[in-house]
Amino acid sequence: MLNTQSKVALMWLLLPICISIHTVLETVEHVFFSEKMESFGTEIPTEAHFIYIVALLLPLILAFLSIFIDHKGFRWFSLIYAGLLTLLNVVHLAEIVMTNIGNITQVILLLFVVVVSVLLIVELNKWRKLEIA
């Protein structure tokens, strides 16, 4: 059985993996199944960089740091960030449900992301309450 710290690192890792799959599915759907192909030009939009950093890079960094850092401040930061990320994931799931409920693959994937996010908060809260060795 995994300890709390290992569970936290694994869940931080699962989130960017799932969001990467979500991005790939979105891209494939637009390339192969969309009647109208929209182009953003040759530059990646600033908003995309922001989402990549918030939803992909920071969770990867937190997964790595969770293995090595056991500081109370880090635990609090992780818990707060997980809460904010969970809100973002819930809003995005609601958006997909309201605009594209027929895309069952995306709905299931984003529902899984929300479940992982909530479980991450639960485990982070347990980890926060543990005594630091």
C-alpha cells in the first residue's frame, strides 16, 4: 500500500497525463471531425501558455517535489493549489457537459480528472495533518 506522500505524488502526476490526453483528443476531434478548422496562426496564444503552465507543468513539478519535500509550507501550498485546480477542473467539466454532452469520451475523462483532483485534496489534507519527521 502506498503512503500518503506517494499517493499525493502519483495523483499530481495523473492530472497532467489526463489533461494531455484531453488536449490530444480535442486536437484530433478538431482536425478529423470538425467541419470548420480554426487556426490560431503560427504563434501559441498566451492563454494556451497559461493553461499549459497551470494544468500541466506545475502539477508535474509538484509531483516531483512531493517525493522530496516534506515541509509544512509546501504541504499548505500544495493543498491550496490543488483546491484552485479542482475548481478549474469542475468548471471545465461543466462547460463540456453544457456545450458538448455528446462527447462521452471527454466527459468521462474530465469527470475522472475531477475525481482525482478531489481525492488529491483529501490526501493532501491527511498529509498536512501528519507530523513532520
